[in-house]
Amino acid sequence: MMLKNYYGCSDQMLIEMLNGNVYMQFFCDIVIPIEKPLINSKIVSQIRMELSEKITA
């Protein structure tokens, strides 16, 4: 969520940036294989919803 806010990008753009930038992957502590890139941009929305539930609880 921090990267999305910092870069001011959409969910889809964030997924594309994560797929193509190993430094962003390193920052997020994930490894996305080139042959299996993320394709579902809804995962960002799901993470945002889960975080908001934990913050308001």
C-alpha cells in the first residue's frame, strides 16, 4: 500500500510494476517468477480491505 501511495498508481499499474521490478519485489519481500507473473490486480484491493478491518478493530 505504501508503494501504491508513493507512486500514485492504480492497482493494475502496481501489479505491473511489481512484476517487472526486482527492487520493488525485494522491498516487499516477495519473489515473482518471470514465467508466473501476477495477473490478478484485485489482490491489492483485498489486501487494502484486510488492513482496514484490522485497523478499525
